[in-house]
Amino acid sequence: MIDHVSYQVSTNVTEAVNTRRSLRAFLPDSVPQETIKTLLEKAARAPSGTNMQPWKTYVLTGARQQQLCREVCAAFDERSKDKYTGEVPYYPKRWFEPYQSRRRQVGWELYGLLGLGKGDRAGMHTQHRRNFQFFDAPVGMMFTIHRDLATGSWLDYGMYLQNIMLLAREQGLHSCPQAAWSGYHTVIRDVLSLDADEIVVCGMALGYADPDAVENTLVTERASFEQTVSFLE
């Protein structure tokens, strides 16, 4: 099990997989645009059904990133769940086992590291709000998909996103995929001037990990091999 954040370049796929983490604190150090371009060009080699390549990526830095963060944070502070919901549900309507326990465990572990106790609504709101600041990463990415595409294209999209995150490790970068952004698609649509046929899939923070952030020490557990894999003969 990996028990630390790697700040070095990953030199092979296994190392990239093992050191990829959803980090929640980044340094302000800028990432060269050429590095981002190369990373995304390589990631686009992800497989997709009949080579449809359903992904569309918006890379945000500087003033445009700040504008998006500012406007979505303002919407988040309204605390209106009915007003701000994703167009496509990410989580089940009703939680059940073993998924509910896994979800709760990571929540307890993260909030425990941050010193946020049960019932600390203000503290949890502040921490959740950091999603909409890309956890201070210098690069924010927003991903959209055509609304008429089907489930298979969403599966393809996941492989594209995984490619981005693994290739980031090759550059000594870290990332955090963020489904939370999809609930604020109306705000995002205005800021990015999205076409009507685009659905916001998720956002992603990209940058260099903050080595002093306690939240970056979180290592999530994985279910045992026996729980998720069956060999049939």
C-alpha cells in the first residue's frame, strides 16, 4: 500500500497508478501550457466506441479560472440544493452497502485529518467549498459531453480522464477529479459560454502537490481482491 504522496516523476505505469491520488491541496506554482497540451494530446489516445472520442476539455488558468471559481463559490454559498443539481445523477438516490460504508469511511478519514468533528457544518462547508477553488491548483479543467450520447460514451470518458491523471504523474503533477462541479452547470455554462448540447461531466484540479498539507496524507483503502474479482473456470 502507498502511504505517502510521491512528489517525483513516475517512470512507469504501475508507479503512476500507485501514486495517483485525489489530492486536495496544491502549490501555486504554474504549469507550462506546453506541458498541459502534451498531456492532453497523449490522453486522447484513450479507447472509445467506434472511435467517437466523446470528450471535450476546457483548460482554465488565470483570470478565467478565477472568475469561474468566484461565481461558483457564490452559488455554493447560497446553499440551495434544489437550484443547483447536476443534469445527470452521479450517485444513487438511495445509499446501500457496501458503498455507503466506503463513502462514510473516506469522509470520516478526511474530516478527521482536518480536525472537523461531526456536526461542524461550517467547517465542512468551508472544506467542500474548496472544490470550487480547484483546491488552489493553478490549472482547472472542465469536461463536457454531448447530451445525446449514451452510457457507452460516458464509460469511454472515464478512460480519457484516467489517462490524464496517470500522465500527470509522468510530469510530477497531481490531480483531483471533481464531480462536485456538475451541480453548478448553469453557472459554468455562462462563464464558459458552453453550447446548449453540452453537459458538464466533471472538473479536475491539476498542479503540484502541497507537501505540507495534512489532507494530502490521506490514503484511501481498497476492497480486497477477493471482494471484487472472481475467477471462473
